[in-house]
Amino acid sequence: MSYWAHFRIWRGDSQKGEFVDYPAEVNEGEVVLDIIHRLQQTEAGDLAVRWNCKAGKCGSCSAEINGKPRLMCMTRMSTFDPDEVVTVTPLRTFPVIRDLVTDVSFNYEKARHVPSFAPPPDLAPGEYRMQQVDVERSQEFRKCIECYLCQNVCHVVRDHEDNKRHYAGPRYLMRIAELDMHPLDAADRKREAQQEHGLGYCNITKCCTEVCPEHIKITDNALIPLKERVVDRKYDPLVWLGNKIRRRS
């Protein structure tokens, strides 16, 4: 059974833009990305949109639908009332290139600044051994599809453009936490997380967790434990005393 829906889509580029209304036919079982494709075929052939797998695994089709950051391919039209206006806008935190396509290079830049896995120096490739139970905690974070919805919704950079230079965002703080929890990673990432990647900016509002399409508990399982590790290192009185004694000697 089909019906006609009212779509309101942001059209424009980095210089200017506006909302444009489109009527769109909706068929049973369709998702928002289906409607976007239909509009490209009928009403708006030049509508720019980024997508790839249409299966919720590539993270390409991120947008804001009725104000909430979502994947267009995983947002079913059945979640909206037939007479509801469905508004689709680009991710607000990143610069618009055109229409629904944004420049997310900020995230790739931050990724380059996270040091890679650092194995113990006395182990050669092929000698890494660990128990499954030792890596289960950090395996959850490997489900990330890098849709950057968590980066987009984090108010530290969403509402304060000047923070981007000092803050890696939840996706890459989660990556640091994953490596810090790895049983064979020899790098000390706690100081770097705080001083280089802005862990202290995060105030654990859990907005990143709420929008994650992979249901990763970013705040509870990555950011809070990482903060606890940093606090233990920075503020534990015994650690502080040990550092003072070593410096004097």
C-alpha cells in the first residue's frame, strides 16, 4: 500500500541554501534513502547525497532527519505518520559541500593523530598471544562503521567550532580507549588522551551513545573507563608521590 509523503530537503552549498518541498510516493517497507533516490529520479535529478551499501554498514548516508542524526538507509518511513513533514538536512557539525553532502575530513585528520597499535618491543610479529577473554572488552568498539553521527551530535564541537582543533571527539577517544584496553598494546595513551585529544572536554552526556547505529555503549564502556584511567594516573596521591620521589632521585 502506497501513499504520498511531504519531504522538506535542504538544498544549497557552502555559500547559501534553502529548504525545498517535494511530494514523494512511499511504498510499504521503504526507508528514507529510497525516497531520496526516487526524488533524484523524478523531481530533483541534481540532488547530491552520499551513500554506498544501503545496508547500515558503510556509514555513508548520515544525515539529520527531523532534527535527529540518523542513517537514511536505516530509517524506515513507517516510523513517521503519513501526514508528517519529513525534513532531511546535512550533518550540522561539518561544512556543507552541496545539498546533503558534508565535508567530514575533520574526522580523517583526527584519525591520523591517534598513534597506531604498539606491540611490546620484545615480541616479533607472529608471537602475539592473548586470551579471548582479554580482548572481549574492547571488541565492542570494533563494530564502529565510522558514520560520524557521534562526532556530529557531540555538543563540544557541534556548538563550539573553535574546539575542533583541541578535541578528537567520541569516535577517536573510543579508539584510544580500545587501544589502551588492548592486552598487548605497550603505549601509554592516558596522558595523550587528556592533553592531545581533549578527553577533559567530554562531560559524558551520552548523546554519542544515543545516536550510534551499532548500539555501541560509547560513554559507559569507553569514555568513562578512559576518564577513570586518566584520573588514576593524574590524581592518585600514591602515583603523585611516586613521581615526586623519582624526580628527586
